[in-house]
Amino acid sequence: MASLKGRDLLTLGDLGPDEIYLILSKAMEFKRLQRMGVSHRYLEGKAVAMIFEKPSTRTRVSFEVALAHLGAHPIFLSAEDMQLGRGESIEDTGRVLSRYVDAIIIRTFAQGDVEKLAKDADVPVINALTDDFHPCQVLGDFMTILEKKDRLAGLKLAYVGDGNNVAHSLLMGSVKVGLNIFIASPKGYKPKKWIVDMALRNLRGLKPKVEMVNDPIKAVRNADIVYTDVWVSMGQEAERDKRLSAFQSYQVNKELLAYAKPDAIVMHCLPAHRGEEITAEVMDDPRCVVFDQAENRLHVQKALLISLIG
């Protein structure tokens, strides 16, 4: 297994199965150290730029806290703080920031901008969310599944809802670690074909099942994990009424959850819109692990930063 030091994380396609498990193992160790109150300032003296062109709660806070715990200095840069907003190219931004910082975290709209940044930056670039992918979220999700189920390979994950960036990254990651993934979306809202095709090219070894279906019951039947996300993502507000209508039968409620295994866990990347994609009853069910997911973002991002920056 090649070292991760100096590499980028643009999608989970950038990581091999062993590398994913290595990051998860390190994350669990960081969680243990934090619970014990043991200092782990392994990136003392490092500086990391955080370019955020989209609003954020969990991603921003978890990365800033992770960097603080590791002893590094986070530099938060909104679109208003940078010359990007006044016409400087993303490529030149990468070249300049590489002279100052040890890594760049970016949360933006177009996946192509992240790829351009990574191409011209001389330091690791981490995708903290684009319209197409959310790899750090799914690393935290996998850590949570491991904690609750003790394994990833062979389990059935049912994703119910919009075929968005989270669905794309769950798909990309699942084929790497052997999770069987069923994605249930209405017509017109399925994952992008080019991303499905890219994920399927990564099928190796265990060759888990990958299915795109319209029927949420088919997806959820005998599932070990039931996952959902908002129906209206950032930038889609003008489509709100159309989307709410299209997704009405895709709500994760107690009736749908009854088709899953009795010990199934419920996941959501948050923020959740209670009463839309998930009911308050299911959100408050003991089987719902959304706040463990949110916490584990902190630990996997520490592991990722250590791995890429060293």
C-alpha cells in the first residue's frame, strides 16, 4: 500500500480498500485518545487553508476543531475573503496558497474546480463537499457503521431519496469496502450515470451488489443500514415544491423502517428536515445514529489530515 502523504482526496475513488480501513483505524484511535483526554498535537506548526464557498456547520466546525486538536492552524477563507470572488482563477489560487500552507480544504459547487485546484496546488487538497461528492462524510459514516456493526463487507445499505453528492460518495465507497448498496430514488432523481459507471469500474474482489431502484421498500427490505438525506439541497431552493411532490413516498418513517432488519441502524448526514425526508419519530428512535455520524466526522478528518500531511 502506497503512502497517503502528499496525496489528494477528491473522491473516494482516490483511496483503495486498505487505505480506507487504515484511515478508519486511525480515526478510532484518535477517538480513543480524545475520550482519554490525551493530547495528540501531531501537526504542530502546520497551517491549512479552508476555502468555503458553501455554508457549513458540521464540516467547518469538525475540520477547525480537528486542526486545533492536532496543533495545526486553520485559516478559514470564505468567497468574500478571497480574490476568487473578484476573478482570480482557482488554478492561481492553488499556486499561491501552496506557498503558504501545508494543505487546502475546499467546499464548493463544481467538482471541476476542486480538480483544477488539485492539479495546480503543490500541497494536498481535500474535497469537503461539491455538488457531486462528499467523501469526508462517507468516511465518517463508515466509521459509524463499523462501530455499530463490527464490519462493512457483506452488509446491506439502503439509501432512500435524492441521488445527490452523498449518494454518489456512498456508492463510490461501498464498492471499495464490499457494502451491498441499494439506492431508491424517483425517476429523474437517480445518481448521475457517469458516477455510477465510475463506481462500477472500481468493483473488485468481494463484488458487492449495486442496485438502483424506484421502490423504497425493495431497497429497505432486510437492510442493515437505512440512510437518507434532504430532498432539497443547497442551490435547489427554486425546485422545492417539485421535489417535495416527487419524494413524498420516499420518507423514512416507521412504516418503511419495518421492512429493514430489526437491528438496522438509521443514518442521515444532517441537517435533517424532520417531517420531510425523515420523521421526528425515526430521528428520535434509539436505532438512529445521526449524532454519532456527526461526531465521527471529527475523528476521521484528523486521521485523514495526519495521513495526507504527516
